[in-house]
Amino acid sequence: MYELAVIGGGPAGLAAAYSAYQNGLRNIVILERDKELGGILNQCIHNGFGLHRFKEELSGPEYAHRFIEMLKDTSVEVRLDTMVIEITDDKKIFINSPKGYECIEAQSIVLSMGCRERTRGAISIPGTRPSGVFTAGAAQRYLNMEGLMAGKRVVILGSGDIGLIMARRMTLEGAKVLACVELMPYSGGLTRNIVQCLDDFGIPLYLSHTVTEIRGDKRLEGITVMKVDENRQPIEGTEMDFDCDTLLLSVGLIPENELTREAGIAMDPKTNGAFVFENMETSIEGIFACGNAVHVHDLVDFVSAESERAGAAAAEYVKNGASDSEVIEIVNGADVGYTVPQKLHRNTKAEKIDVFFRVRRVFSKSRVVVSSGDTEIAVFKKAFMVPGEMQHLVIPTDKLRDFDTITVTAQEA
Amino acid sequence: MTELTCIGCPLGCRLTVDEENDYAVTGNSCKKGAEYGKNELKNPTRVLTTTVNAEGGIHGRCPVRTEAPIPKAMLFDAMKVLSEVTVKAPVKCGETVLEDILGTGVNVIATRDL
Amino acid sequence: MYDVAIIGCGITGASIAYRLSRFDLKTVVIEKENDVAMGATRANSAIVHAGYDPEENTLMAKLNVRSVELTKELCKNLSVPYAQIGSLVLAFSEEEAQHIEKLYKRGINNGVEGLRVLSAEETKEKEPFVSDDVVCSLYAPTAAIISPWEYALALAETAVVNGTQIMFSSEVSDIKKTDEMFVIRAGEKEIKAKTVINAAGVQADRIHDMVLPHEFEIIPNKGAYFILDKCEGTRTKHVVFQCPNKDGKGVLVSPTVHGNLIVGPNAVPSERYDTSAKLSDLVFVKRKAIKSVPSVDFRTNIKNFSGVRPNSTESDFIIKSTDGFIDVAGIKSPGLASAAGIAEYVEQLMCNSGIRLSEKTSYIKDRKQIRFKELSHEERKKLVESNPLYGRVICRCETVTEGEIVDAIHRPIVPRTVDGIKRRCGAGLGRCQGGFCGPRVVEILSRELKVDREEIAKDRDVSYILKRRER
């Protein structure tokens, strides 16, 4: 019986395992489906990782490398090429690997499966179904891991960071990126990526536009792009045709949670991840979740920080058992899309609570109000908030303990 | 006069830089913006990240980056140079795979073990 | 010289090939595309209809009802995903309730078993999520769901095991009839056969006209679908239809054998190979589906597709024999449901026209396929011990292992495309639509077939996935 089984050896799993080790657990296993640790970081060869965590700019593989190196001097067992097939609410884990199909047991579990990309289906793009339509991440894997090009004349739908990064990457590799098309009136990616991945190469960004038709019987031959109105409906007469062989989709990420659901863990429909407490515990005692499996982060640095809390909490659980506490609920107020955590243990030992959330629209000078009923508990001033940027509040726990529900609201200043 | 977007923070200020007036920056909200605007026009540089051919490892490509930023205008030439490079496993993360790329004085390093 | 040449390897051609493969006949199937089931067979509602829909005394009625049991048996023997979950036709008005009565009577006349008209309450009991506006429904317990492409593949593969030949990427351009045979031109190939069976789907009128005077026309008509993620797969328990009207059978909502929810289709005139969908098609399907089951969550959509029905100028199936040339044309809905009966009927036609059909001394009628996901823990353990490739999950959405993919590649009909793998073992069928497993499937195909990854197509010939890099 393991003290802790970590499902997924990407940045979240690595940080959780290391933190659990630092907090005293010795019998830990990481279950990783790929043939190496690092998860999606291995294909994110661009730089910009680690500014918060390591105070320097690293590429994805370098960031992963740092954590992999840390684990080398520990007793953490790593099982590669191992896929978790099923977990049960009593913490049995069925795993499959070329070495065998087996059931292992653990006193605690950390769910760190990461996320997956939304596909063409998720946004129902009309037209034919040729080859040449890829999620940006799939094209990235082909190019960065296998040295294979998805195409030569490219349009990118969605201005999320992966799409922007791929615009630059494909351009540097000799493809012509014709445009980046974004449904919303603002970009979903970091400003820095818009400048360095699009502006640097003269790639136009069409905001409030979408792809309305895909053409080609075999390989993609072209697409139609149209401007959309405020209800995101295409406006007649704004058709622009692009002659392209490749369409990359960067239209959002969804936490990967089939195992979570099947184990009967309560899910938040807003995040598509598990409901979690401040210590990243889920609705099942001793099962924790962290990273993009809980909610999609912008920066891996925050994934690591969150996962370290999950790992520490798993260690605490193994050593001292469940926390047996009353629950404080965090409620989404106006213009707040979701919060993580969604719940707090009233008797938590943590002195401060990290609350992450996303706003639903663009705010310039604004305030974030943490309240309960008519009581304002804390107010945070923000110069600028966009849905693409995860917000982070740190609230002293003692300010919250007396309330049953806490509401987080975004307001114009 | 050149317009550009500041990348110093999420605010993304629209900067205007006046090349003829000692690269004076307007439109910025903070000092970082002024500095960024000036550098971006006088000597824009970027860190280049890409992959090189790899033999004998678990992958056929090895990710690399320039150890420091290189002039933006050299990116495509640097890509051409790197397309000729092959590394042989074992490779250590941080190991130099090409010294002094295009006379910039900047080395290209591997960004993973292979 | 072949005894029989079957043109087209959709469900009709494959069913006939399977049926004939137990006889001492030299049979060839000539297929335009690079795989089995590339037309209407892979893009339809995937339903084995009970048989109350076709007008009495039609070939359609007879063959549909006859096929209900045959199909069930075939699926069992050939390891094809199939589930007899029953169907409901919903009525939303008095007028539609009368239509339900009519369908009930017609079904009884057609010989459909177990039909019942359910009250609104009984309907709700069976399907809690249907609209409150339902007045009554027709319940048909013998209706089933099936994996149509796996059904066609299983039939074709087994035919091949029994000696049938299949020529892919071979489009028939001309057929000449001489006194004792037909000479078929398909690309570079010239194929001679004593009997020709025209199972060419949307091309059946063109094939017919190569040999016989013009008699009928195919009027292609397409419909669009949604496939929703498995979290919506239990939204309904039965196939939920609406009352047929002038626009066709209406939009259905049904679980699939793979655990998803299928929603569709609409019906619009189309070109023969036009499987594109317009925004208006998708909007129409959504609107209609919500009328039946208001809570269907379209945000969980993982895929849209469209299929082309080979409707014809005749209302019934066109199945007849003329001097050694057998038309099996206009096989629109319930074509999939009737395929087994159609094959049996074609066999009778051949018999009647004096062709000697003698059974081989031995032939194979069963087929086994390993599906890791469906096994018990104990069976999985044994399987992985027997071959470690079953220990590596490649498609995580559908839990498909490398062993199953390699099995698929080495089956009697070799898939050469990523979608060919998907049809055989389900890799890429799930919620990420091959985003994760696509590159790995390309790698495995390239390794097993010993071709460059750039040579691997997604689907139809030359639908390449990757571009060669210029160095």
C-alpha cells in the first residue's frame, strides 16, 4: 500500500509528489502514461516558464527538468508507460502498463491529469471534414517532438497562448501563417505572446471573427472567416476567404476528469474540475486534485504552487487523518466566472487562503470585493482584469472563519 | 513615430515611440513601458527556441534555445543554421549544442536531457 | 474470370459478399474508396429499425422486419457492437397521435413484434427526459443500435477470410456485357465476371446505366448529426424518434453503442459526395432535438458529421435481377437495418436465375475482436500478460490499447489510414477526437506498414496529415 499515488507526471504531479516527500511521506508513486515525466511541458519548447517560481525564464522542458532533478534524490517511485484505468472511492487504482494490468492501493491520491484541448466538434464549425484541421497542441507535438510539419499555409482559430505560440513556431519553420482569428473582442492570450508571436511576423489578428466554413474533400483547401456581432453570430456580407491547407484550433482547454467523475467525486460545472477545498482536497477524503485537472491555469508557476499545497495536504492527511471540519462555501458574485477553491475547511491551519478566479469580461480600474451578506471582508484594487488572465487573492484565514458563505465579486472602481 | 504594444504587464499599453526625439515614449503607464519602447526600436532582441535533429535518444528532435536574446532580425538565419545541426545522445539539459551562433557571441543550449 | 463482382463495399455490398462467401464462388468486391463503409454506411443514425415505418407489402417492410433477428445474430457471431434498446416515436399533438396509431397498425401488419402505444405517463416513465408536451408514443422493443462501420467491416473481413477478394481505390468507369460475361473497367484494371451486383450506393444509377436502359435515378439527400460526449450518453435510454412528416423521419436522439449520444439528422438535397454541413443544418437539428428532449446539452458536442442518403426515384428498394446484372439500389433508410435480409434476398434471386450455389465444405462464419475496455479486470490482466502491447493505452478517451491497434492493422482488410484505425478499434472516436492519440496512431501505422509518416492519410486517398519539410 502506497502512502500517496499521484496520477499524472506533468508539472502538477511532479510538484505534488515532491511536496508530499518534503512533508514527510516516503512511499509515493507517480503514475505517468507517457514514456517520460514532464507532461505537456515536453512539447512546450518556447521560453517564458518559471519567472515566478525560479525567477528566470525557462523553456517548458527546462522547467520540467528542474522538478525531475529534485525528485531524483527522493524515494518517490515513478511508473512510466502506465495508464490509470479506474480509481475507486476507496482508493483502489487499476493501472495498465506493458509490465502488467494490476490494482494498487494508496492511502491518499492526488489527481493531476492535466487538461485536453477543445476540438472542432466543441465549436461545431460547419463545412466538410478534410485532413489538415488540427488542435494547436497536436500540431505542436508533431513539430516539436517528431519534427513533422502539419502544413504550409496556416490559419489559427483562437488567440489562446498555444495558438499564438504555434503561429510563431510554424512561421519560423517556414510555414506561412495567414491570420489568427478570435471569436471574442479581446485576445485569450498574453499580450507578450501577441506581440512576439503575431506582431513580430506581421500576422494579422482578427478579433470578433470566426471560421464559418471549412472546405476541401481530402486535404483542407480553404476556409471562410466572418465577423461576428455582439451575440457572436456571423454578420452577413463580412466573408473573407483564406486559401490554406491547415487550420489550427486553439479554442480552449478542458480539465481531464473522466477518472474523477467515475470515482464519484463532486464536480464543478463551471471549471469542469472537481470541487476543491483550500488544501485541494476533493469531496472524497484523502483524494486531492491540482493543476489543470482542477482549473485551467495561465502559468505553470501557479500550477506548481497549487500542486505543492495538494502534496502537503496529502501528507498531512496520511499522517493525521481527515480534517473533520465545518465547511465554508465560496460563491461566485457578479462577473466572477468561477473560484478555486470553492470550499474552505473552517478549522484549516493555513494562515492565509489563496483564491484564484477568472472574471467574465474586461475590466479596467476595478475592485474585487470579498463579502458575506452585507459584510465586506476584504477589498482588492485591480488596475486591469481580463478573462484570459487568472486572478489571485490572498486572504488571511482569520477574516473568513466566522462566515458560512463568502462571495467574491468584481466591480468597476 | 512607431506604435507598439508594451509587454511589461497585462495592461498592454499602446506606446508611441519617437525615433527622432531620442526614442521618447508616450502612452506608457509606467517606467517599464518607456524602457521597453526604447529598446524595442533601438535594438529589438528575442530568445530563439526551436529543435535540432537528434540521434540515439528517445526522441528524434532535441529542443534548444539561445542562451541569451539575439537580434530579432537574425531569427530566420539562426533557424537555417540550426536546421543543419544534429546532436547525439546522451545530451544534458543546458549543454551547448552550438557556440556563438552567427557571431552574436550567444551559445545555443539543449533544454532537456536526451 | 469471377463468378460474381459486387460493386461497392458499403453495408449492402459487404452483407452480400459475406452471404455469398460460404458458396463455391469466385467473388470480387470493387470499391471506389480505400476502405470498407466509406459512404452512407459510416454516416447514418446507426439504428436497426424495428420495421413499422415502411408501407405494407413493400420489399422494404419485408426485408427490414426479416433482418431484425438476422442482424442480431450476425452481430453476436461477428463481435459487432449491438444493443437492442428499443425505440420510441413521440407524438406531440392529436394529429400525431393518430399517426402513431397508423404506425402501430402498419407495424402489426408488417409483422413487428412487441409494439405498444404508450400514454404520456408511460412514455415519461421509460424516458424521464422527454418533453412534457408528449401526448403518447409508439414503443418498439425490437429496435436496436449498432456500430454500422464495424458491422460492414466484420462482414467484409469474414468474406475475405473465406476467399472473397476486395479491390480498393477502384472506381468503376465502364461495364461491357458480352454473351457470357461482363467486362468491368476500374481504373487500370479490367475485371471479368459472370454476375454483377450493383451495390454502388449514391452511384447505383450510373452503374445501372452502364449496362441497362435508364430506369431510375439516385436523388442524394443529406443529413447532419451531432455526437455528444459520454456524459450525455444516458440522456435517453431508447432511440427517441419524432413522428415522420414531409421532411422525413425527423430528428432522433439516441445513445450509441460507443456510449455517446447521437442527435440528427435533417434532410436536404445534396450532391452525391457532399458530406458538408451548413450552420443552418446544425441549427435546425438542435432546434428539433430539443423539442423531443429539452435537456440535451449541446455544449458537450464532440463531433458533427453528415451523411448522404442514396434516395431514388422509387419509393421502395430497387432489388432485381436482369440477365446476370442485379441492381441493389436506392438502399436508403432502413437500408442498414435491412442489409442482412437484402443479402438473403439477393441470394434467392441468384438461385432463381439458375446460378448454382453450392456450399463450401468449410467456411468461417464467426469473427472475434478483442476490446480491452469491455474486459473484466481478470481478463485484462491475462491479456496484458499474453502480449504487453495490450498494456499500453494509446487512445485514452476510448481506452484503446496498442495491441488492439496492431490487431486492426493485421486483420484481413488492412487499414492504411488513421480513420481506418478509428473505424476498426475506436481510437480517436472519443472526446478529444484524436488530438492525443492521432500522432501515436500515425507512428504505429507508419511502423507496422513500413511507410513514412508523411504517407499516412487521415481518411480518403491522399488526405495526408503531415507535409514534408524542405531542408
